[in-house]
Amino acid sequence: MLKIVKTSIAIATVSLLTTAPAQADVGEALQNICTIVKADDKGELRKKMKRVQSDFRLKLKDYYTGVSCGGNSLIRTAMLNNAVETGTLMVKKMPKGDLSAPEKDGKTVLDWANENGLTTSPIVAVLNDRI
């Protein structure tokens, strides 16, 4: 009887130690990222990106296409709100190939900026240097 109790306690202890604590959903972690970009809060955006990377092992390129701010991507949102610091940070963190790839609407960020009269944006200058 004592052996069964000891075995049960050992199994319970091992199962408790190996069960990972529940983590929040990635969507919850990225919940206010649009607000951060619009406010041009580079420090807060950097913290958010680090937290998502450490908690979920995701880099900006992994969740960039899944985030929409009023129908626009994060870099487009930065351009529309003249959020130069956050826009520049994201352009520098994204792979070059992803920056020149078409987004959900079939237009690249540069094509979209040209169509919307945002070619004078400092973010576009950084984007041109990067591509």
C-alpha cells in the first residue's frame, strides 16, 4: 500500500513539473500594437516585439501579415500616422524580401505609398534604402 502511495505522489509531482503554465494567446499579446505604432512609441514597440519573441518565439516577420490596423499593415499604418520612429524600426526588422513582397491587397508597400501620395515620407526613404 505504501509503495502505491509513493508511486502516485511521484507521478503527480512529475506531471505537475512537466506541465507548462498556460500562456496567453498571441493575439492578446499583440492586442495594442496598432495603438503603439500610431502613437510612434518606439520603446514600447521594441518591448512588445521582444515580449512576443520571448513568449512565443515569433519575430516581426512571423506575425506582420496577420496584424491589420483598420485594414492596413503595420508599416502602412505608420506611414499614414507619420509615425517615423516605429515605421523605421519595423522596416529595419523585416527581411528585405518581405518588404518588397505584395501584401494582402496585391500591392507592395512602395506601390501603395506611391498611390496614396506618401512618397515623401521618411519611412519610404528608409524602405528604398533597405530594398
